[in-house]
Amino acid sequence: MSPRLLSLVLVVSHASFGAEPEVAQRFSSRSPFERPFALGAYVTGWHGAYGGAGVGARIRLEPFRFLGVDLFGEALLVQAAHGLRHDHPIGFNLYVPFRFGRARLRPLVGMCVTASFIHPEEPGAPGANTILVGAHAGLGLEVALHDRLSFFAEGKAVVWVGNDRTVQGWTGAIGNEVRPFVVGQAQLGLLVHFGG
């Protein structure tokens, strides 16, 4: 093979094979945080004035790089003496993302409304059901796992306001006094990102 032909083959092969890693690298470096829409699921727990655990789902909209919103719904079983209590919060988080490579911190604030049900142990006994209104603030950590998948962990302080309730084995009662209840909330979950 002549030196000129050999040089041409080497230049063409270098151009061909050298481009592939660059394309692959550009594809793999795509971040899910560049996508404006996401759906997520998570496990959650409360601790404080009362304890509980459950699951949640969220829809995320991030129309701007500096501001996003999570719309969420949850279902939790809550500790209750002499009965079964289940709470169903729906609400939102407003957050500001601070990105650090493949991770970001998300300070957040929000509000929620909870339908709370307590069923006494005795079948057919009157329950003690009410609506709680809450506000919360916290911090989230999010890590990109793939160009469309991220893991998140959040911690929040939540202040609920609602009627005090008592439940015995045979009946439930709702008090006239409205008072605050403070709990800490932790969440761990995954988000699938779309768009962009």
C-alpha cells in the first residue's frame, strides 16, 4: 500500500471513529433537569404531633430554570389510639433549584389541605372526620440517574391547623377548638422527566 493511500485511510478512519465517542458523550451528558415536566412516586413518613407512613405521587412543572412547582397527592396511615386513621393530603411545593453537576438542592415552601378520617374500633360507630389546612417549608436533594430519571429526598416541617379530635372504642368526637399540629415529614422517590 502506498504511503499516500495509507495516510488517507488513517485520516478517514480517525475522523469516523473519533466522532462516535463525542456523539455518545454528548447524548449521555443530557440532564433530566433540562426537561420541564416530570411524573414521580415516593414513600413518605410523618413524625411529631403524630406519626404516620404512606405513599405519594407528584406532577412537576418547571417552566423556568429558577422556579418550579410540584403538585402532589398522598395517602397515609396515621397512628391513632382506639381506631383507624387515614389522611389524604393534596397540595403544592414552590421551589428554587440550585444545580451542582448531576445533583441539585431545592429549597421549597408550599401549602396543602388534608382530608383526615378516624374510624373507631366499634363497627358502625360515629367517626371523627375533619379537614386540616397546612403550610410547610423544607429542603430537597435531587440526583440525576439517567437523562430521564432522577432520585429525590426531601425533608419538610409542616404546620397543620385543624379541630382537636378524640376517639374511643365506641365513638369519635370533634372538638370546637382549632389548634396547630407540627410534624416533620420525610420523602424518598423517583421522577421520570419528559420534554425538552
